[in-house]
Amino acid sequence: MAIDEHRGDVADVTWRVLDIRDPLLANRISDVDVLVHLGSDMSLDSDPAERRRYNVRAAQTVLTACAAARVRRVVLVTSAMVYGAAADNEVPLPEDGPVAAEPDTGLVGDFLEIESLVRRSSRSHPGLEVTVLRPAALVGQGVDTVITRHFEAPRLLTVKGSLPRWQFCHADDLVSALEAAALGHVSGVVAVGSDGWLETDQVEEISGLRRLELPAGLTFGTAQRLHRLGITPAPATDLHYVVYPWVVDAAALREAGWKPAWTNEAALQELLELREGRHAVVGRRLSGKDATITAAGATVAVIGTAAIVRAARRKRRV
């Protein structure tokens, strides 16, 4: 059974048309044993405040409605980004490690809010089993994130003194992990990702992209200014996830017999194929003349292009 505001075209599914933020949700799931909540707004281009309100209200309504309807188990998806990305992170991070991400206006802030709701719900509704899946950097058809857009840039950004390690989670593997969670094979907080990780040299070899190394102060300071101007869609803290490691260990799933079907190498190759014809700088999508100017600049991976700056100035004058 599926719940959405519009009826979908998936075969063998009974559709119940409803906004998942509607308190009447409890009445529509009285016959449900397990609910998998995927109705979140993950778009980089959404208004951050509106997206936050939607995501938090949706998760809150789902948890409250499930408790009221005596649903046995709820499965939610956030991200391994909640562990935070830092130069001194353990590689891989333990699944039960601390949540160290910085709260911000981006999607990471949304994920932190949702997980806070889960912790409160566990105290308020002890009879409701809640499982949270935290996938590594997602890859697949239709996936559009700060991470995937990083590979649409002409260079791979790095900061002096640190190199990222790259771990991916293909959408197919997330689906199989969701199935394991729905069936109760895993519970609690569960990390999802391909086995191991790729070093920066391996990513360069596979992608054909060369790295651009810049000081951390310049990188994050410039990115934050561009975000304040409305030029880039994500806060500067999101850049941490493309320059510092945040590899996770999918221990619970592995112990339950789950195995990823995709390697990091294969996931990266698919990401590269899906990015064809797209160009981005600091998460901002470019096209045509902007993309040509971008490719010509040695520091474009951080400071953007002359075309973007001119556009921002014109916007302020209007």
C-alpha cells in the first residue's frame, strides 16, 4: 500500500491519496504493520525554510500517526552525513558513533531535526519500533545532491592537509536495505553503503578529473559568502562532505546477511555517466556560456565564475 498526494503508476500497489502531514493519516494506516517513510523533500533548489518545515512536519506526523494507529514498525531514511565530515574522522566511522554534524540550513540540518524527533518519539511511544537508515553518498537515477554535483565540476576540490575518502550507496542497495529493515532483520540506527572506500587517487583515475587544492579558510570563507549572496544552493558546511572523510561501516546489515550489490567503483562510474552534459560549481548548476567560462578558471571549484558574480551584482542592483 502506498500513500501520496497523487496516485502513482506502480503496479500491484493500493494507493491511498493523502498528504502525509495530515493528522488524518492515523485513520488511513490502521491496518498497516510496517510503514516506510520516504515522503521527504531532498531538493537542493527548494527554499530551505519551507523544505525544513515540510520534512520535520512530515516525519512528526508519521511518527505520531503510527503510534496512534498501533503500527508495529516505522522505517525512516536520513543520511550518514549526520556523523559529520572532518579531517580527523575515523575511517570507517562506527555505526554507533556520535552524531557530530553541524546544524545548518541545509539538508544535514533537516536530517538532524528528523533524528531528534525519532529520539523523542522513542521516549513518548516505547511500543513503536523505529529504524533509521543512514546511507552514504547516494547514487542513482534522479539523485541530485551536493555530492553528485561535485562530480559535475571541472575539478575535484580538496583542501590542504586533508584528502577525502569516497564511499557511495547506490539506490538499489538502499532499497534492499529498506526491505531488510521493513522485515525486522535490522533495527535502531543502521548505516548503508558499499564496502570499503576509494582514495582520491582512485577517484581521479576513474573519473579523469584532476584535483584542485586550496586552503581551507579560502574554500569555506568564499563558499559561505557565495551562499549568503544566494549564488549557491547549499551552506558552506556542506562542502565538508566533499573534502573530508565520512565513510561508514554497515555492520548491522552485514551481520544480518545483507550485501551491497554495487561496489564503490561501479557506483562512481554510474554517477559519472549520469552527470554527462551537466556542469556545476559549488553545487550551482551552470549551462552554456557559464560552463565554458567555468572550465577556463583554475580556482573555479571554490570561487565560481565571473559570470556568476556579475549575475549576483545585477540582482543586487535591481
